[in-house]
Amino acid sequence: MEINEKENIVFENPKRYDERTNIAGTCAVNLGIEFPALVDKIDNSTEIAYTAWPDRLYLIDKNGRVAFKSEAGPFGFKTDLLSNALGRIVETNARN
């Protein structure tokens, strides 16, 4: 993206998983992400299965179902909607 180049945020496409996790860690720190972030395998199997490109935020409930899927990020990351979905899961779990 042009804005990334202007901000000097440019990484080579990683060839190994450890390179990918290092880049992800750097991005999480620089973006101030305060929740656990998972990194896809180098073959992008999760991206393919969940249509996660461009970036998306997913919330998976305790039964392994998708409880929330964001719009394309980073501009589609509406943390208030994610927070509401988390609240619904917590409420549901408290009743059960």
C-alpha cells in the first residue's frame, strides 16, 4: 500500500513461519493490539478457509463457531462491535 511505503512500513513476504511471526509481533506492538493475535501457517490455510484477506477480526465461541467477523481491516475493525459480541458471549456463558 502506498501509505505503508510513505510510513516506511514495508516487509518482504515471509518465506518461513518464524519470519511471519516476527513480523506479526512487530505489527501488534506498533499498532497497540492488546488482545492475543494468532498467526496463520505459511500456506495460509486459515486465510483460505475463512476468507480472511484482507485482514479480518474473528471471535470464535467456546463451541468453535464464528461469533463475530469484522469487515475488512484495518479500517473495518470496529472494536465496539467486537466488544459487544464478546459481551453477548460472556452473558450467554454466565446463563448456561
